[in-house]
Amino acid sequence: ETVEVKLWGLFQEPEDIIAYVDVKNLDQGTYQLPVLVEPVKGAMFTSVMPDRVEVVIKVESEKYIPISHVVTRNPAVGYELLDLMKSPDNCLIKGEENLVNQVSQVVCEIDLGDITGIESVTLPLKAVDATGQPITKGIRLVPEKINLYLVVNQAMVTKQVPINLILTGNLPEDYQLLNTKLFPETVRIIPPAAIADTINELDTKIDISG
């Protein structure tokens, strides 16, 4: 990746010495190419060590793929992920053709253990193959990170419970209670999941005085 350049002659210290290899018109493959140095005014001779370098040219490919997410830690007990918005939704994969074709998913890992309410987080992305193994060399991800907007609130459930009728007061003299009928007899409630099992009925009170 670096070479040593020596100059001989009458010249001022150059700001930039540019060493390069010429890959024009070369197809894919491995080449041993000479290292060239752009002329420096006043320099009569130049030498480069090493004077040849190995250059590998490979076919590059690219493709878009949707970004997936993996929850590494669930929300606290009694909470759940209600909504998740990604920005962006897709990732551009660029790199060696055979490696790009191996990418099965682009994923971000989310830790929800300490998140409640609405939060914005920025997370790194990684490319994985069909077996879930990361592909870290030979490709580039654009972008490399994703912005997530998360909504984590108390987990709610739906439950049907009976209504328990509670009568208070006294009937007028010469009256008696023959029967009671509730309509409806049950009601649908949406309590937090953490306390849902403790709610088995709902009371309703009627004062029958008078």
C-alpha cells in the first residue's frame, strides 16, 4: 500500500510525491505492475522501492436489499414493542460480485431492555449470508448505519369478563326482588398484560332504594 521514493537533483522539497500504477484497459485478474512517479521539477533521477506491486482487479457488483432487524433483548416485563420505523428501509451492497451474491440479509440488532416510551437510536448494519454468518470483507454497505424510531409501552391484552351485580339499599315496603338480569352479562376490557390475570370480573352497583 506504500512505497519508498528517493529523488536526486536540484529541487525544493515537494509538497506531494505521487506514486501510482496504471491499470487502464486491464481486465479482471492479478497483475504485477510497475510503480510510476509523477515528475518532480528539478529532480534528475527517482527510484521507487518496491518498483513493482501486485494489483488484483475484480468484478464489482451492487444490489439493494431490505433492512431487517433482530431483537437481542426484549423489553422489560409488562412492556412490548408497539411500533418501529426505519430510515432508510433499504441498503445498497457494493463489492466483489461473488460476495455480494452471498448476502442474504442486511440486519441491525436492537436491544430493547432499557427502552420505554418513544426513542430514536442509530445502529450499525451488518450483512449476513444464508446461514447467518456475517460478511465483513470485500463488500461495502451504503449506508453503514440506520436510524430507528421505537415505541415501547405497556403490553395490553383483550379479555372478556363477567359483570358482577351488587345491589345496595332497601326495597320499599311490600316489595320483593324476584329476579335480576344484566344485559350484556360480560364486557370486553383491555388491561395491561401484567395485571390481566388479576381481573376476573367487573362490579356494577345499583341502588334499589325507592
